[in-house]
Amino acid sequence: MIDVAIVGAGISGLSTAFHLSKKGFNVLVFEKEENAGGNIQTLYKDGYVLELGPQTVLADQKVEDFLKELSLQPQYASPSSKIRYIYKKGQLMPLPLSPISFFTSPLLSLSAKIRVLKEPFVPPSVKSEESIGEFVRRRLGKEFLDYIVAPFVSGVYAGDVEELSVKYAVRRVYELEQKFGSLIKGAIKLKALGPSGKLISFEGGNYRLIETLTSKLQVETENVVLRIRKKEDKFVLEAKKGKYEAKAVVISAPATSSGYLLRELSWSLAQEFDKIYYAPVVVVHAVVRKGEVPEGFGFLVPRVEGKRTLGVLFSSQLFPGRSPQEKELLTIYLGGATDPEVVEYEEEAIYSIVEKELKEMLKVSSVEFLNIKRWKKAIPQYTLGYGRYLELAKAVEKEYPGLFLTGNYLHGVSVADCIRASYETTNRVEEFLTRVPS
């Protein structure tokens, strides 16, 4: 009998499997696809390193410690990655990085800057939950929402600020108001609004992380789990390659797949998890001439600018060895919750949109396309009322001891969020297994 069966070999499942294996448990990871990694995929093409999913990892101390356990050396982003732009009215404007640059920047009007200064005097909301749009308009004003917050929400969630819950999608920001009554006061006291960590990847791309993890684990790819049943004090998994018994099960699949697997244990939960919306994203890799792109991380495009591009990363500037020296590699994002239909467009139509908008926004002379990747269900959206899904997950775990749920729809959408959550999931599984008779 297996100690722990883990269903889903994305970063959440693999990280949890790694911790449990180190503690001496017999762990088997099931993955329905040909390759592990979930949305973390790296493509090598014509001398280019193309990230099809997450481009970078924001590594805090917990993540760096995890990499040390793996004996995996991170690759740190270039210093120029701190320079980020917002596209506004035909030009790229640097995002202010200090109070002085904020007040001298043309990104926001004088009235918008004055509105931000009034934030400490705005009373907390009496509502139990607000959208990010409601929250930011109330505390910082519409212009700050349109040109600062909304583009970053597009960059992280590919989401709609009017639909995402401030309480669940950006909990750190929500808690500043709850604890201090003001974002500015709270940020000054805690230094809590800036990025907490170092921007990293790995030599050869992010898939190195997946390869390193799978090399240390028992992972069965192309072995989809079709059914999970509770039988007395164990779980029975019916998979493509046979039946398996386990003392504990960790489901680390996306919400819809998790709901499908839970249908015999909790039909109502399965139906609820089907309602969790994943925004679609189109990732396009393109090449332009060296010198036609400014120094920096890339730029975001506010929806109010009327473009279909969500953002562009200057990928070859972030890490060495991502493109031939005479070329500049760009990663372009389209779609999201505000423009979902683009994921269904023909390849040529998408390329036409990207070429037109790159020439308008970056003033490049020509664009050469390398690859297109459609993610029809890319990023879970922590929408208003999302707390009910988190409570349902806790309820089913309580009803079926030994069953655990994890994944980016529960603990945060970033790679770093998933790695951090794996420690907590591991602790809960270990606590359960130490109570189970051998």
C-alpha cells in the first residue's frame, strides 16, 4: 500500500511529494499528461528559450530554502528587471519606484496624485467584501485603478478588477486596511506593498525546476486517475494503469479535475468546483531587432488604452542565454477575463493583432514570430464570494480524514505561492499519517 498518492504533477503536487518523500513516506505521483509540470513548460526553438507558462518566480526566503533542499541553483534576473513600464497615450512610461519619482512621473495627473495623498483619511468600508475595483476606487481613486492597479491585476491574474475579490485575490492589501485603516500607513509600518523576494528562473528555463523534482520522485505520467473511493481506513484509486491503495490522498489537480475526482465522495462539492472560472491566456513569442526595445522588465497595457495586448515581457533582457545576441526575444500576453474570445482566434489573426500593436507601442520595424500557446484555462479567478470554495475544501477534508486538497485555486496563483503552501500541506499529511496505525 502507498503511504501517499498525489494526483497531479504540477508544482503544488511535486513540491508536496518532495517534502513527504524526504520525511520517509512512500509517495506516488499520478499525472494524466505525457509530461509533469502543469503550466510550467519551457520550449527550446532555434536557439531561443521560450517559457510557455510562468516566466519568473518571485523567491522569498522560503522558496530559496526549498531550492537549496533540491540542490538547484537559481538564476537571478538582471538589475534592469526593476525597470517596468506602463503604456499610456502612445508611449511607455516608467513605473515610479520611489515617492519622489511618483510625484514627478507623468503617469498620473496632479489630481490623481493628490487623491492618493488623501488615502490615509479614507474610512474603512462597512461592506463584508469588495471587488478590487471598488476597493481601489474608494481608497486611491479611479485613475490609480486604471493605470496602476488594473494593469498589474492583468499581469498576475489576467483578471477583471470588477470581478476579483480584494479579500481573496490580494489578501495582503486587504489586511492592511483591516489592521491599520490605511494602505499607506500600513505599508510604511510593515514595508508590505513592495515585492517581497528576488526575481529568479533557472539556467535553461523554469522547466529545470520540474525536471529536478521529478528526478527525485516516483512519478507516473500518462496515468490518469479516474475514480477515488474511500474503503474503510484506506483510499482506492482506479487509474488508467490499474488500481492502487493509499493511506492518504493529496489531490493537487485544477479545480474542475479535483471536482471530478471528488464526485463519489461529495457530489455537491464537485458541482461547486466546476463553477471556478479560469481565465484563458494566449502566450505569443516574437523576435525584434536588438536595440529596438528599451531596457527593462517589460510593460503592461491598461485596458482603458483600448489595446488587446495585456502585457509584453522583454524576456531576453531578464536572463542570459534566452536568445541569440543579435535578437530581442519578447513574450506577449493576450486574452484574460476581459478578452476571453481571443483564445479561439486563428493563429494568423492573433499574429496580426500582435504585430500591429507591437509596431504601435514599441515602434519596432519588423516582428518575427516563433510560437503561440493557448491556455484555455490558465489562471483561477478569485472572484467575489470565493471564500465559499475555500470553506468547502476544508469541509470535505474534515469529512474524509486522509484526503487533502491543494493547488493554485486554493493557496495563491503564483509558483512561489504553491511552493510555500506545499510545506503546510505536508505538515497536515504527516500529522494524519502519524496517527494512522501501520
